[in-house]
Amino acid sequence: MKSYILALLVGAGALLSTACEDDVQVGTVDETNYQLANDALGYIADQKGNRSFPTLEFRSAGDVQLTLHARQAASQNIELTAVYDASVLEAYNQANDTEFEAIPQSDITLSDAGVFTLVAGAVESTALNIHVVSDGSRDHSAAYAIPLRFTASNGAVLPVADQTKIVWVTDLTGLATGAAKVTYDSSGNPTEPVFVFSCMEVNDTNPLNNLCFTLSETGAPLIDGVILFSSNINYNAETGRVYVYHNENCTAIFNNRAKYLKPLKDRGMKVYLSILGNHDASGVANLADETAREYAKEVKAICDAYDLDGVMLDDEYSDYAAAAGIPGFVTRSYNAIARLYYEMKKIMPTRDMIVYQYGYTPSGVTLTEEDGTQIAAGEYIDYVLHDYGQSSDVTSRYPGLPYSHLGLYSQEYTGRSWCSDTNLQRLVNNGSRTHMIFAMDPNRSNYSRQLQSMQSMARIFYGEQLVVEEAPGGGFYQKDWN
């Protein structure tokens, strides 16, 4: 991505001190990425295939299913029992320096009193259904936890990683319901709607312009997620610290969150932090494990402070050669950026981790924890956005990532890359439900071409016409900060 990073940078610590204020169709995890000991019974995953971060997002009430996937066919019936155990979450919070709150046991019902069965001859158990209810009092922007402990009968041994499990919950009951978009497949059947990311060049453009483009029938915004491009990863040679920098434009937006970001959230859009290299020794792909853990904590603090919905990393503009020999850095690698994503996901399990498929990414990386547990890239990555115009199927490099969350034919609205109507339709027909536009700015001289692109997206993705809503006072939103 092209970025115009200004010289004036403001540290994240200073910025934080001035802060203002259902289910989708997915693929299953590739079981070859889970290496199990010969005596291990198998692993437990949710219906989406997530072993490390099973999740549930719901309104009023919701259900999630957990299933045991056996290493080999069972020779006899084996009963598995799940019990609610608050100490599981206590241990997680202590290990990861987090403060997640548990869903009360009184709000949870386990099917068959928590017992599910691996039947003799089967390689997959019956499902444990977890039913959760809500009175609407929980914070819809927070992550909650269902802590569980599992045991198996007849001497069967579960891997250490599967003897306890946390289901991560987002309770949207208290959030106002937004207009629902629908995408129709090639047979005319309603499916999961295409999720449109607008990656905003905030040095030039007011993010409120994403409010100006809606759909004629549902009234829903065309844009689903706004990526603020971009904050930076920087290195302070005097202190030896790697930290998040925000230039003066990012600072103005974050310091005035109520003006620039809350209206987007109120219309149902998600808002994302992006991190980009900034011409020094630090980069998203060369942090040692401990450095990555500390950096992830700072990223989380920023997401917490400004109610952000996730993070995109972009491996560009770092001077990796300058990091040679400096403690806290490693040689640039796919494993290093994978570790950073994973450390962020561990402490922000319900926030989206977004890969920009350029430079070094977690592609093809399966991390191994100290206890031997293996975590494939699709376990901690939620979306992959292709570089401009690209459309190759890279989901095999992110086992567990659904094809619907692979963003195809990304567009660059300064004029470098547009997507034809044919390719927009191909995206829909082939099952992708993710698309990205970069640097949308209706105040630019090529607005008519941008408008044509967005009209095509509205028609092809949702079967609706695009409606242009002017800003209060007329026209579009201007960059009104210095």
C-alpha cells in the first residue's frame, strides 16, 4: 500500500492519556495441522473448526457446539464430560496478563449435563451444545469467556491443550440492530453478505465519508469495516523500546473519537487499527517472541481505548537490515509476524486479525506452543486481503480460514487498480464474501470513477442501488483538522 507518513509522530503513550471517550458459513480446520501424541484421544474444536479460539457472537441467546475429533477410530464408547470451571479463566488471565470476565454459570446450559460421546468406530464425537442467554446488560464491545474443563472416560487421555477450553463470547444484545444486507449466490439463494473493507488514507481523507454511501432498499451502509491507514511500528534506539506511533492525522482522529469514529460505529461499521513500518529497525515481521508479546499489549491498549474492532498489519517500509544485532529483534521471517498476530489474538480473542497479503505474512505458518500444541494460521487470522487485483486461492496456507473471508480483487481508488464488473460477479459466484477498497475519497478529482465502482459493488454484491447521502451542510466531509 502507498502511504504518506508525515515526519511529526506522536507516541501511543501520550495519545492514550488524551483519549475521549450471525453466524457465518465457514470452512473446517485442516486436521493435518494438529500433531497429536500417539496416546492422545484427539482435539476439541467448535463447529467452525477453531481449536484455540472457539467463539460465539449472539443477540439475546445463542448456541455454540464443541466436538471431539479423534486421532483414530475409537475401539469403545468414550464419554467426555465438560464442566464449568472458573479457575480455567483465572489461569488464562494470569498467564496472559488479561482481565477477561466470565459469563455467569447461571446464564449457560450444557446439553446432556455436559456429557457427549465418541462412539466406538467413530472419529468424531457427538456435539456438546452450549446455550447462552443474556439480559442485555453486558458490554457489546467486550470479550467474555465461558471457562470449561474436560475429562474422558475409560482411561482415554486428552491433550493438555484440550483438557481446558475457553469459548470467547461477544454479546450483542445491547447493541442497536443495523440494517441487514444480503448477497445472493449464482443460483439466486441468499447467502452471507459480502463484507466491504474501506482502507482509508487518513492523511488525506475524513473517515466520515464512509457514511455517505448507502443501499437503496435496506438503507445499510455500503462499507462494513473502516481501516485507518495507518499508524506505525517504531523503535526508540535510546530506550530500546518498540512501540506504536500515530502521526498527526491519526492523532487528531483518535483524540476526537466521538466526532470521527463513533458515528461509523453507530451505523454498524467496524473500525480497525492498521500498523505499518516506518523506515527504522522495527517491523511487523522481525520482533522476537517477548518483544511481540509486549507490543501486542500496547496494541490492545489502543484498541480498548478507542473501541477498535481489530488490527491489520502491513509489512512495508521497515529497514530490517538496521535491526541486525539489536536485542529484541530477530531476522525478518514468516514465523515472527505469525507470532505477533498470535500474541494479539490471545489477548484480543474476539477482535479481527486481518492480513494484508503482501510482504511477509503468516502464510503457511503453524506455530508450536511450549506444550507441543500446534496452532495453524487460520486459527488466529480472521481475514486475508489480497493485494490489488489479486485473486489466487491462498486459504490452504491459512488452514481453518474460510474462503468467504479471503478478500479478492482489491481496488486502489487513486487510480492504480479498479475491479471490473465481471470480476466482482466472479468474486460472488466463487464464494468469496470479502472485498477491499483503498483510498476512497469523494473529494478527489476522479470521484466519478470511484462512484461507478461503488455503484457496481452495490448492484452486484447486494442487488441494490447505491444512494449518495451528502454531509450536513452539503457535499462531502472535508479533512477539517490540522
